[in-house]
Amino acid sequence: MKKRVLSVIGILLLIAAVVVIMNIGKIQRLLLVNALFEEDNIVHNFSNMDALMFTHPHPISAEPYVWREAAQALPQTVIIDGEPRALEPWLEEASTTALVIVHGDDIIFEDYYKGTGAEERRISWSMAKSFLSALVGTAVERGEIKSLDVQVTDYVPALKGSAYDGASLRNVLNMSSGVAFNEDYLDSGSDINKMGRVLALGGSMDDFAAGINVRARTPGSARQYVSIDTHVIGMVLRAATGKTVHELYDERLWSQIGFGADSFYMTDGGDRAFVLGGLNMRTRDYALFGKVMRDGGVYNGKSIIPAAWVTESTANNAPASAAGSHNDASVGYGYQWWVPPASEDAGFQGDFFAVGIYGQYIYVNPALDIVIAKNAAHREFMSPAASGKGYMMENIDVFRSLAKYYAAKDPAAEDLTAKD
């Protein structure tokens, strides 16, 4: 009897060992993802996501844009919440890893922090949503998407019976789908972190989205930031065009704009692009995308993103923020772009921005001809800042202050050098 029991235990241990060996990659990815944001790892991880997740490469396919450089020093102070603050200590407080400032066609400031460098491909997080918005604009212009008011289930029948049944494409673009989804990044049991584990284990993001079946409110009635909405946009875009997001990105953005180094998308196990946060590229290439948006979707004299879409997608056209949501009610929203609080200052009319968790930003100011790209590894990004504001609003105050400062300077007085 004892021998039989030992034999059974041996067989079970063997089976367990085989299961572990067969899933070692998944287990390793899950462990790495669980440690992704730890203080000792976060800066390195944000430059090396291809070592942690499934990815799809996008090699350079256009002649790299040659930036002119007109190097200028940072101002010593900026205005945050109406008060002067020393800039360098604030950049350290916000765990800044990269800062690129563009005025006109020139990079006027570029620096890297915490041991990072210019060639590192930094994770976009939710800035990727704004790239997807641009692709939607191209599909609308081509007639592949007939209307933003079409039901998402008309394009993606797999969403019928889910919480997305009854939501329009405009609703999901505006983050007003109405689905119940916990976006608390700091809660390991939240929906956003469950989604992260699906991604790490090679599961299907399509299946995850279709499995959301609880609705918090009527679609279109209020805005609540729900990242899975962006994946649904990607599902609609794939169905409408008959192409993968990788193909659309290569065809309509990547090969048309002179980004200066390879990029990559994180993906699920089926090579579906992680459109809500999975782009990785150099900081100055994020700035180049911002420049194209600032210039009305035009790159080197050619329209890449429809001008009408640039205007519409970056306007505050979303419903008011839902009560109790973690959105800052003073900040507006368009089609996967954020809109700063309204200002009487003419220099801030029409500015907009993309933002990713832990402090990733592309700030675009057409009135002052400024673009600012910033990467960070800010683990306190959800905490109240010293000013009493949230860190998002402190970042916007800093960007607006920098835009005013540099727009007042004469770039023609600076020495210009060309550099890609």
C-alpha cells in the first residue's frame, strides 16, 4: 500500500513538473509583470518591455526625420497652481526619465535622467490610445468606418450580449461606454490588473473584452476612463478595415512619418496589438508624432492624419465626468486625447495632450508652436501632489509654463544644427 501511495505521489510530482516546464515562459512573464513597477525595477523595465511581454516589431520603414537643434537651457522656475516652483527639483519629484521640447521645427531642449538615454524605446502606456485615434481618423476618411454613431456590435458581433452591447463607436472613443470596470492601477485585484495578467499569460484580449458583462450606466451618459474601451476601438478598426492594427500602423503612420528608430507593440498571445498602452519608441519619436498632430496631421507637406480628425479628436467633446470616477472633472476629453482646463490665455487655446500612467506625456500646443514629450517612472503618479493638485494637473501647469517661456524666445537668434 505504501509503495502504491509513493508511486502515485511520484506520478503526480512528475505531472506537476511537466506542467511547470510547459508553462515556464508564462510563469516567468507573470512573475516579471508582478514586479514591473517595483522601485528597483521600474526605470529599467520601462525601457525593456520587449524582454517582459509578447511583442511585434516595427522596423524603420521611412527616411528618418532630421531635426534641427537650437539648444536652450531650461528655465529655473515654472508656475504651478499660480505659484513659482523650482523646475529641476520638480522634475526629480516627478521621476522624470526623458524630456524633449520642440519649438517650430527645432528641438530646443533634450535630456535624459535616471541613467536612461536617447536611444531607449520607452513604454507609452496610455499615450498609445492617441496613436490608435489617428488610425481611426484615417479609416473614417477612407469610408471604411461610415459613422462614429454605429454600434460596436455591428462591426464586432462577438460583443453582443456583453456590456458593450448598445454602445457606439463614439461612446468608446469618448470613454463613455458605460461598462463597469475598475481602473485602479494600485489594486492588484482590479479589472485593469486582471487584464494585465491575461496579457502576460498570452490570453486573448478580445475574449477579455467580450467577457465584460456588467454595465455601470447608460452608454454616452457620462465619461469614465476605462482602458478596455480602447481595445474595443481596435476590434472595430480591425473589423472595418480587414487589417490588423500592426498593418494599419505600418501602412498609415509608421511608413509615412520619419521616426528615427525601430518601435514595437506589446501584444496578447494572438499577436493582437495592445492598443491601449503597448507602443514603445524613443522619446523624440513621441515628440515627432506630437509635431505631426500640432501641424494639423501634416508631415513634410503631406497629409497623414486628416486635418478634420485632428481638430475633432482633440476637442473637448466627451460627456461630463461621472460622479465618483477618478477622472479630474476639470480636464476634458476628446477621441482618446485629453484637453486641459479652459484658459483665457490665448496661448493655451486649443492645446491638448496624451498621457500614460507613471508620467508619460505628449503635450501639443498649436497656438505657441510647441510640443513637449516626457517620459517618467513616477510611482506616486496617483497621489496628491504638494500643491494639492493631482500630478496630471501639475504636469500640465509645467508644460504650459514651459510653452510660454520658450515661445517668447527668438529661435532665429540661436545656432541651429541638424541631427536625426
